[in-house]
Amino acid sequence: MTIFSVQSTIFTRASVSILSSNGLKRFSFASSSSFSSNALHSSPLPKTKKRRFPIVSAVDIGGVTIARNEVVRDDDPTNNVPDSIFSKLGMQLHRRDKHPIGILKNAIYDYFDSNYDKQFDKFEDLSPIVTTKQNFDDVLVPADHVSRSLNDTYYVDSQTVLRCHTSAHQAELLREGRRRFLVTGDVYRRDSIDSTHYPVFHQMEGFCVFSPEHWKESGKDSTLYAAEDLKKCLEGLARHLFGGVEMRWVDTYFPFTEPSFELEIYFKEDWLEVLGCGVTEQRILKQSGLENNVAWAFGLGLERLAMVLFDIPDIRLFWSDDERFTSQFKEGELGVKFKPFSKYPPCYKDISFWISESFTENNFCEVVRGIAGDLVEEVKLIDSFTNKKGMTSHCYRIVFRSMERSLTDEEVNDLQSKVRDEVQRKLNVELR
Ligand code: DAH
């Protein structure tokens, strides 16, 4: 379970309105994350601890070197950043012009540049390591909100997190005097495992401040003016990216906007949430001395949009270095359809255990990912019951599948045996 709209939402929805434009029904947006180029140094693993990955000892984030021990701390009980996540810091897929995420970002830039005469300032290498104030307090996330939990967010220490949304930068940019901006970056969330969820993904935040002359001229009330302008802007963006596509607006809740909306697009016979947005809470503007203004903001998930636009079936592919993936995309070419290379066979393994009170599915998924990395495709709860003594059993099916090769039985058995050892050791569960 996560915070805000993009990977999944805990907030209630009220109503849905289907839009029609150019005679076509249209849609409403939201989102959801190897190693290599950003890893500055890899050290060989201690022989006794056989791991699938080398431990990355430092990463480069926008020219700043961050050492592993600044982010992965075994001695701090608040720290829950595993090595697999640390290695993703600084990868910046959104800054690769031939990568689907970078191609999509550039297409969105084109839309804003041509429709707003390059008035939106662009930020794309703000550090993903932020304070809890930036990530939560500045955008009015309540103190008891579930997104603040260690189960949902990666904490470096009690006051520092890996940002879980690009909204974490709204307040600082407003304070710097920015009035129209786009912030693109990698965001981090602890979550379940399936083809559309990955603990690292990319978002783009948009923010636009209006002063009284804007809405006074229109004769409309400031909130209505901003909400209408926001919807017009995002519908235009959706058309720019998708051409004719069915879309709808869904009323929703975010701590930082009122009213709040989600945009969904109709894709493969289903409504897909692709972005969250709304009219910014006055308190946020006030913090930056903008009490006489009104603003709109949005946050869109780049992976989810790219999966639709490029027909990419599994979110893990975005992280693949396999040439059969990377060579299919070209700078500036939006919507080239991905041709899957042969699909290798899945291997299913079940694991059953009695859970303890502290058990969470996110913790379990993190253990599995820590061992199998991108070889795990899905983790699914397939059975759950409570016995007479009040003990609860869970049975999970783990789907192992590589996107690049066939896995051997031996290899999968080895992974599964490590999962069994580690869930017992780390999660205080009793295997059945
Ligand atoms: N931060 C939200 C999320 O991650 C998305 C979002 C919603 C951003 C509304 C906004 C906004 O700026 O106004 O789900």
C-alpha cells in the first residue's frame, strides 16, 4: 500500500466523468523501477556471503558522489535501504535520450515548450535523497499518514528518505521564486511485486502559479479558473502523446490539493490511472509568500505511460541492458512498438509460513527482491487462513522468470532455498 495516486492510492474516490473531445471519448494518467553506469565502484563480495549482485560502494548523483555507508546503514534501526535500491540511485533513466523514459520526457517537454513558450523551468537532477520535511511536511502529508511508515517508504535515517514522489520539490522551488516548473526524477516506494510495480520508478511534477490578473480577466473564481486550466493543459498533453484516446477524470484526494483529480486512459480494455493533479492548497502557497495567488500541480508516472505508448509488457524491462531491448528505441521517436524477444519460461515456487504480528507483504517482497533481483516477476498471495489457535498462515506463489535467458532448475531451487532461509531469519515467521 502506498501513498498517493501514482502506483496505488489509499484515498477514496468519488465520481467519474468521461470526457469527449473531437467526437472521441477520452481519458484521465498516474505511475509506478541493475546496475551499471552510475555505479562508481563495485567491490567483490565476501566469499562467505554469496550474492547475485556485486555491492555497489558509491554512486554518482548529478555529479555528487554518495558513498554506500551514507545511505545503507546496518547500524541504524530506522534505515531500510537495501543494496539493490542504493545501486539504482543516480541511474537517471529519464536523462537517456534513447531510452523510452527519456524519449517520453522529451515529448512532454516539447508539449510544454510549444504551448507555453518555454515558460516552464525544467529540473531533472535534483537529488532523490530528501528530508522528511520536503517529502511530507512541506506538502501537508498528515503526521499519521500511512505513507510515512517504514513499510511504505525508504528511510536513510529518521529525518531523511528517498523521495517517494517528485512533489517533494514543490516547496523549495516556490521558495526559490520559481512559478512554472517541471521536475522529473526517480522516486522510491516499498511495494508489492508484479509487472507494473517496481520499487524505483520515474515521475514528472508540473507546477503553475497564477496571479490575480489571470483569473480576474476571466470573471471566474480563482479555484475554478485553475482547475479548468489544469484540465485543459493535461487533456492537451494526453492528445499530444496518444492522439485519439478515451480518457476520464476521477475525483480523488491528495493532501496537497483541493480539488484533486486523477486522469485515467482507456487501454487494453481497462482504465489506467496515469496521473494525479489538483489545485494547490493555499497553505503551500502561503509558506512561500504567495497568498494572493492560485496554482495547479500534477504528478505523472512515466513508466506507466511509457508501457502504454511503447507496448512494454513488464516494468523490469526499463532497467535492462540487453541490446535486444535497448536497440529498439530511437531518440525523438515516441510510440515505436516494442517487439518482445522470446519469452523465457516462468518457474513457480510456493512458500507457506505462519506469520507474526509484524509481518507485512512489502517486507516479504523486499526479501525476495534482495535475493532474486530482477529474476522475480511476481509475488502473489494464493492462500491465507487462521487456525483455531489464532495463528495465520500465508502461502505465496513466487514467479521466477528472466527476461534475457532460461533459468535452470538448480538456479531457481537455490534462489528459493535462500528465500526460505532469509524470511525465517529476517521476518520472524515460521515455515510450514
Ligand atoms: N505526488 C502524487 C503521487 O505521487 C501525484 C500528485 C498529485 C502530484 C497531485 C501533484 C498533485 O503535484 O497536485 O501520487
